[in-house]
Amino acid sequence: MLEKAYTAKQFEDKIYKKWESHGSFKPSDAKKTFSIAMPPPNATGTLHLGHAIMLAIQDILIRYKRMDGYASLWLPGTDHAAIATQNKVEKVLAEQGISRHDLGRKKFLDEVKKFVANSQSTIRNQIRKMGSSCDWSHERYTLDDGLSEAVLEIFTRMYEDGLIYRGDRIVNWCPRCGSTLADDEVDYKEEKGKLYWLKYGPFSLATTRPETKLGDTAVAVHPKDKRYKKMIGKKYMIPGVLGDFEIVVVADEAVDPEFGSGAIKVTPAHSFTDFDIAKRHGVPLKKIIDEEGRMMKNCGKYAGMTTLECRKAILEDMDKMGLLEKTEDYNHQLSVCYRCGTSVEPLTSKQWFIDVNKKIKRLGGKTLKEKSIEVVKDGSVKILPNRFNKTYYHWMENLRDWCVSRQIWWGHRIPVYYCEDCNEMMVSVQAPKKCTKCHKSNLRQDEDTLDTWFSSGLWTFSTLGWPKQTEDLKRFHPTSVMETGYDILFFWVARMILMTTYALNEIPFKTVYLHGLVRTKTGEKMSKSKPETCIDPLDMIQKYGADALRLSLVIGSSPGNDIRLYEEKIAGYRNFVNKIWNSARFVLMNIEEKDYNANEKDVLNSELSKTDKWILTRLNEVIEDTTKKLEKYALSDAGTEIYDFLWGEFCDWYLEMSKVNKNPKVLSFVLKKILVLLHPFTPFVTEVVWENLNQKNLLINEPWPKKNKDMLFKKEKSEIKIVKDIITNIRALRVESNVDVTRKIKAVIYAGKHEGLMKKKSTIISRMANLGELEILKSGSKLKNALMSVVEDVEIFLPLEGLMDIDKERKRMQKEITEMKNNIDFIEKKLANDGFVNKAPKEVVAKERARREDLIARLEKLRKQLESL
RNA sequence: GGGCGCUUAGCUCAGUUGGCUAGAGCGACUGGUUUACACCCAGUAGGUCAUAGGUUCGACCCCUAUAGCGCCCACCA
């Protein structure tokens, strides 16, 4: 006997262990396969709702496919998250007054490893709490030996293909992290700044960064700008705070003649635009800001100052020299590091880059960019929702060479070795023992590590054993779905496509499902600084259960759209979970053990009432619909449909009707099918109930149901609809007329052609409408002093002599009649319209006609009743 | 500056390729210890589907403009 209410925390851990110990998460050996590489959470901390939603969605997909007979692999893992992790550990050490340099590379890395091991075990535990049916025997970590080998292998190959090169180029530099950042790792923040107008030799020009004047080597103007035409190509000496310096005037399309004076100072070493201009015109670079964000030695008295200090000092000096013309308020976008928020310093530096514009043989003469765009354009990779295609193309088309070297310690060290004796450079997976040129063994490995997205870009295949040609790789790659937040489409999804098409000449996944961000009830971003609206998934699991949390994240959310989450919503789904439990409780109380395994044959061979036929019909329709919806990734729709079926039909009607007349085989059969359908959504409660039905196998391994045509009963479906409508009408009538609900009143039904049906279902009607007496006749004269309603051609009377207010009832009927008339008018207008009758599909017209007939017949009956009152 | 999304009942959201003068949950209100469930049951109220045009026999749905909110991208110094 089940407890009165379901308490999730009493069962969830036990059930999860049961699945694990049965090896239920391991892919079967079926031929058809389905696979998802779980986006690896950063190994830096704990799970948040962003993880919870991804786990819920992916688990639904995996469980569904597993039940549907696919060998399904859901591969879990973690990411070393280079900069994020290093920053975190540095912060912890800083509290003890230690810097990473105090410890040295090796000891510092040991600290990081300890930290990671700890958070990994937290994460594993939390993934389990969500009910995620991932295959732990396949768990991977981006720094595993195998995965590291894949990273070095790709690096080496790309180098050999000429795709990876070392260049002295301008990069985004975070002075706090002490490292480069990729273009998309830079955030922009609106800043109230100033625009300074400088007297600049023969020019007058505006800048937001006067301190960079020390690094200027040119002035650029628009080629068509008449004001400066004569000056193009000439050199000028410009008076400056450190004496005069020379610039050359160049003409470049990048200059906007409308802005400022139409002339811009060019600081090639510290601005992306200027760098490009300088490159186009062969203008020299002059680097003046170092990697700590300080002015370099070549800046005279300003050397050693931070850029901001220097800006202040240089403005004062320029003002004294009369070089500062005016200052205006100016808002602009300040670029900051996405990890730590520090203002990013563009500077030139020797770094490793991936050339995205080089045509290569391996890709049939296409560039990395072109190939990445192609696989989405030709539909090999489908993005859901597909409006993100456009965003993806735009990003890819504008992608610049990807800077992959980072000056941090935590990560995959670049497999490049330099000979200290002859300066030869070697790139190889295995560290070389001797210099290939001078054969001496005085070698030094490059200090830098790789961008964290370099390794995660390989995630779908490095986790399956590549570069070895493993069985897993053959079976499960390309993966079926990549499910992740739309906020990392560029960071990760795009990079996986780029890296995988290069490495394997194969797509990494067939479908990309992008979920939205989880927000508060009022639509704000959840942040830990606002604990009152910031929901911790683990708290919610503790309080309402994982099943309830999963539903609250999945139902009402669609790909690409943000979702609002709040506690009442989760509580609501907890109620639904309890409803599942109680429906099962009722069924268990009404069947015997021999019915637990009733199959389709048993059901069809049993004596089926109209009610049974109706619920079987609906069940099979629901099976068909939800399966279609799941195939379309319409998870929310699928979930809603089963929710409504269980609560609104099975519980509200079928179980209630079973209290009069039950068929234990049908009760058992339908309940079990519902459990199967619900299992991907609410795995825990369904498995617990399943257990109580003494099933030999676990529900997680139960096959997904298919529609059975022998269980579709069209006639009974519409008959039961009439019965339901009659009951609903009687209930409404008595409540509207303030008749005490508990009072067992009498009803008279003139059933017309439905006499047989009514007589068969009279007990059910009596019970569900709480009637004391029910008289069923084929027809008769209108009853006075009675409430009345009509369903199809069935007339219902509630004779309430003495209890009813005739005036009130007249008004009520009058109102109903008026509404009906309006309705009929509306339909008639439509039918009188030739355009409609001729152009609308036949079914639509026929439907309207039938509706009109029905309404007219009912109207007539109501009218007569009104007259007789 | 470019691109995208959203605007439906008090709140949170559904509404499939145009065809029930629009649905659910929560909240409100009325009333209920009936063979599971008060985490429940029965019922009621509440919407010119942001605005203005257009296409169509027919628009919440398609098109165009407008407004408000939000997001992404961008080297206007």
C-alpha cells in the first residue's frame, strides 16, 4: 500500500542507485544509436539552474530514445575551464597572501588539481540528484590523458597544414589575468568618458585615449576627404609632450569623415582599427603599453604609470603646452575581460593563431570558415530554433584568426619546443629529446597554454577515444544532439563545428538544441547577490523533488526562449507528481496482483465497457501525439499533453467512472502506459510506482509504446463525450442555481436516440452529478419548475419545485438563448458568404453546417422550455 | 549603426502548416471530509490577442508601419 502522499526525497537516491547498479545507463547493443555529449560543466564549482535545465532536457531526450530502442549514450564530463579555474584558485590563495608566482608553476598546478578534484565530485553528485541517466563509465575530463593527446594531435596537424602560425599581431590583453583573450571573450560596457580634442601639428583631432599619442606613427584620413587631400602621403613633425615626433598621413576607407575632424591619429600597436590601417599602408608599429597595462620604458617620464595615470598626467602636460583644445563628454563602449571585468588592453604580442581564411586540401580546398558555414547551410547541422542560423553565419563570416595561446598555467601546454642553442622550433605531440637541427638536447617548451575552447572544441570526438579509431567513435559519432544554452553558440558550438569538420571531415552533431536562460519571475537574471529570487536547484530538489524541478524547467519552455522560474511553479508541478502517485494508489487499491501484467491481448479480450473503450482510444491518441512531439523536440508540448491526459481525463473521468464499474485490466494497462510516457519527464516517481506494480524489469528499460489501431473506438469516444457533457451540465446547473451540492436531487433525461447510452451510463451519471434519482425517457413534455439544459439532442431537466427561483431561471435561460442566437447568426453569416462556401475546404464548411444544425436544435428545445416556465 | 526576439486573463505562459467570436496553471470568488489525492474536488468571474493599416471568404497566426521591453553583434577614434 502506498503512502498517502509522495515524498520524493524518501525515494530518489535509492532509485538512482538502482538504475546505476543495473547498468541501465549504459548503451544497449542495438544497431540504431543515439548520443549526446553532455556540455561539460566547468570544474570550478557547483551546479546552477543553467545546468539543471540542460540536464533535464537532455535526460528526457536520452530516456525517450533509450526506451524507443536506440543504443543511447549520454556522455558526462567536466571542463578544466582554464582562465576561470585559475582565477578562482588564485583568489583563494590571495586570501592567504600567496600569489601563483610565490608557489611556482608546478606547486600552483598541484593546488589547482586539488581544487578541481573536489569540485568534480560535487558536480557528479549534483548531476545524479537531477536524475540524469548519463553513462558514468564514459565520464571524461578535458585534461584526461586521452583528451590531452587529441588536443596535441590536432595542434600538430594544424601546424603541419599551415593553419596554426605564430605571429606578432594585435591581441586583446587582460592585464589582470595576464593573458590574451579571444575576440568573443571580450565584453563591452557602456562608459561615460571624455572626448579630447588635440592640437596635432597641422591637424586638430579627437581621441578618447590621449595617452596613446606616445605610440602614434600616422594620421589617417578618408581618401575622398577634400580637406586633407593634399596632405596624403606627406610626413609631418608633430609637437608632443616628449618632443616632436614624425607621422605620415595615409588615406584609408576605415576613416569616417563625419566623425570628429575627419582625421584620426593612428596607434597601430594598441588599437585593432589602427593596426589594420598600419598594415595596409606599411606604417611602423610602436608599442608603448606593456603586459601589465603600464607605460613602457620608451615613454620617458611616464614610464611605469598605468594607462589611466598616464592619461591624467599627459593631459595636464598637453594643456600646459597649449595642445589640448577642448574636452567633451562622450559615452563609449569600454572593452572588458569577460572573466574578471578588467579593462582590456589591445596590444601587439607574439602569439599562436589559427588561420581561418586559409584554403586547405583536407577540406577540399575550403577554408575553416567556409566549411563551418557550409555544413549549416546544407542542413547537415540543424540549429533549433533556426533563427540562430543567421546569427551563426554572421559570426562565422566575420571571424578573424583565432588567437589560441594563453599566458596562464592551467591548461594544455602548447606542444612547441625551442632549441636553446640554435633557436630551431619543433612542433610535436611527443616532447622531442634532441634538436632536429643541431642535435643538442638543450630544449625548452613554450610557456603558454591553449585557449580552453580549443580543447572543448574537440569534445564530441576526443571523448570517444579519438585519435584512436575506437568502436565508440564509429558508433556514436557524429553525436545526435548538442543541447546547450544559446549564450555559448559562438564560444563553443561554432568552435566544435570548426574543429570537428577539420579533424574528422565530419560534423560533430546533427541537431543543435539551444535552450534559453533561466530568469526570475520578473524576468531578471538570477544572481547570487539577490538570494530572494535566486533559486538553488538543490534546495528545490530537497523540498519538492527532482521530478517537480525538471517539469518546471521543461514545460512552458521552448528552444531559444528564456524561461522564468519561481517557487510556486515548482510547487505546482510537485502537486502533479503527487497526482501521479495518487492515481497509482487508487489503481492499486482497485486491482489484484494478477492484473499487474495485463497486456494488450488481455485488455482486448476482457469485457470492455464504453468507458474502457473511450480511455483506450484516448490513450492511443496520446501515445501517437506525444511521440510525434518528442520527435520534433517539442518537449514542452509533449509533457503538457501527458499532464492533461493523466489529470484531466484519466483521473477526473476514468477513475471516477471506475468507482461505479471497473475493469482492472484496463486500469492497470492504462496506468502503466502513462507511467511509460511520463518516465522521461518524471523518472523517479514513475519508477517507484512501477516498482510497486511488482514489475520484473525497471521502467527505465521499458519499450516505448506504439499506437495500437485495435484500441481506437470512434463511436464510444463520442458517446462518452456526451456523457461527460451531461454530467458537467448538471453540475453547472445546480451550482448556478445555488442548489446545495450535497443535496441528492432528481433528474429527468429525454434521451432521444441516445436512450440506450443513457440507460447504460445512468449509474455513472447519477454518481458523478450527485443525483438521488434519475429518470431516463426517450422523450416527453417539457417539465415546469425545472432547470433545463441540452446536450446534442439530449434534454436534461432538474425538477426543483419549491427550491428554484423561476425568475432567476428565466433570466439564465434567456441569457443562454441570446448567446446561442448570436452564435447562430455568426455561423449563418459565414455560410451566406459565397466566398466562404466556395473557397474554404469542404470539411470546414461541413463542420460549420453541423454546428449550425446542432445549435438550432438545441435552441428550439431551450425556447420551448422557456415558454413552459 | 546592424541583426534578432517578445508584447494573449491580475501573474507565468500555451495556441502546430491561417478555419471553435482564444486555452492551461497560479491567484481571486462560490461551495464541498463523495472507494486515490485539501499537494484534492465541483463551479464562477476575468481577454477589442500592444497599436494602426493591408492581404484573404476568413487573421492571435501572413505582410507593412508604429510604440514599449529585451537580447546579440560592431574598429566610429
